[in-house]
Amino acid sequence: MPAKSTPDNDEEVLIWEATEAATFELDGETFSVVPGQPGTTFRAGHPAVEARPDLFKPFQPNYDWAPRNQSSAATRGARTR
């Protein structure tokens, strides 16, 4: 069975996210990953992803992008200093 960190498509994965909770040592540093918590996404090539590919899957953002608010600060009631 291939590791979870192997993408299903031909796109290069840039960000990996944790799929299960784990704590492990790597090069003298302790890593604790908990899915859904801050600090559980890693860039491709990170030593933690390379050492424990079974703990990660390709990151899928909830939104591709968010449009900027087109209204000015004055019309949306923003405070100014």
C-alpha cells in the first residue's frame, strides 16, 4: 500500500497536512502533530514529511481564493486612527 503522502494525481503537492495525531523525534527535535490544529501543515520536502509520510496527505484548501472586499473603509464603518 503506498504511503498517504503520495498524491493521487499528477500535480506536485506543495503543502502536506497531518492525518492522525502523533509525536515523534527527528534529528533531536520533537514533533507533535494533531490534525486540524495549528502547526499540522508542512511544505513539501520537510524532513517530518519525508520521515513519516504515513502521517500526511496532500493539503486541500477549503477555498481556492477569497475576493477582496470592494467597499472602502468609510462605507463599511471601519475605525480609523
